[in-house]
Amino acid sequence: MKKQMVLRTKKNDMSSQPIGIFDSGLGGLTVAKEIFRQLPYEDVIYYGDTARVPYGNKSKKTITKFSLENADFLKEYNVKLIIVACNTACSLSLQALKKKIDIPIVGVIEPAVKRAIQISKNGKIGIIGTNSTINSKAYDKKIKKIDKAMQVSSKTCPLFVPLVEEGWLNKDITYKIAKTYLDCFKRRNVDTLILACTHYPLLIKVISTIMGSKVKLVDSASEVAKVAKTTLKRIDSLSEEKEKPSYQFYVSDEPAYFTKVGEKFLGRKINCARKV
């Protein structure tokens, strides 16, 4: 990666430093959208590793290497907090990141798990995600660590990501695929379903229709934004009110595609996505 110009901030004023977010590609923009909404005065640096996406079919060693490189890139911008907006990276490399990166790191798994346990009435929680996320059992282990009594079911939904990126959010085929994936959770009577991939919030309407109104959906993007806010408050680094925060987007490949599809994720214009 080419080194970029570092954003200059006062050394004694972390509140003016940006938040860093990285993902394997586009999905983390659902997290960025929640950060924009819940922390409206924060500057944000987003990095999507689009040259090496998807992460979901790669080894733990490879994903950890990529994640550390992504975090190092964000550190060049003097970020005060890094959000790992990729479920696969969180599942396989979060501990390595926390050991080697000397600034606060927030992942998407724990916030979603805590929320699911909090709202489940019957103790039956479902999880949907990519192959690597589900096979790592990171969510299962975290749930059981907090509450052993919880019954956990999980399933990979590999077609959801391409459906989202294709923009097929309300097609008949999307509903049919979702029904095929999700029927097992209905048979197991889960009352809470964790969307363990940052692409999946764009399919909330489809997933909710299939699962029914009695099943609560947990969006990790919304939950991690809450934790980010709490973390910044704890270290006294929340940004003060400003007229217009700065949002910068970087990718490792294909900025034009990232911009086109990313605007659908964000629901707003991306003025400039730079390739690094």
C-alpha cells in the first residue's frame, strides 16, 4: 500500500482525530452508515480491501495478515479508534489485532452477541454469516461464554453477499433463496437471529418477511456503533460538535465499482474513493 499524507491533529486532543473502519470490501459501509448516524460529529477514514475480497474463503493466517496490514494503513491517519467491520476478520484475527495495535479496537461480534442474549425470550439464537465466520464458531463460543444456557444454531448463507452487491434486494429469487436458508431456524423455533455479515442488513426486509415478526433481528452494524460511542466516551475522545465532518474512503482496487455500489449501502453520495 502506498503511504498517504497523515492527518495532523493536536497531540493532546484525541477528540479531533478520526475513527478508522476497515472491511474486506463493501459490507462495512453499513457500519460506517451507523457511525455517521450515531456519531454525527466524527471524522471517518474507511478502508475497503477490495483487491483481496472475499475474506470468507481464506485461511486464518491469511486473514490475520490482511487485517494487520489494514489496521497499519489506518494508523497512518492517526485514528483514535479502529472498528473491524468485517465479521470474518473479527472471527479470526481480532485477538491478534488487539495484541499488536496500540489503539482501541472494536469488533462487530461481541456487541451483537450481547444484544441477542439480552433480547432473546426463549434462549434460542440463530446466526447467519459467511463460511469462515460460521465455521470459526466465534459467535457460538462468545454466546456460550456469556450464557451457557443459550441454544445456538448457525448457517452459512453464501449467496446473500452477491445478491446484495447485485442490488437484488427485492427479487423473487432472493426471497426463494432466503427461505431455503432460513427455514431451519423456523423449525428450531429461534426467536432471535444475528446477521453476522455486514452485507445482510440490506436484506432485513427479506429476512424479516421469511422469519416473521416474532423473530428479532440483530444488526451488528447498529450495535458496534453504540460500543464505539461508549468507548470514545470512556477515553474522553468524542468529537465536539462540528459543522461538517470529513468522510474519506480508500480501497485497494476498483474505486469506480466501490463508489457505485457503496452509495447504495450508505444511501448517500461518495464524493471520492481513492485507490491505494
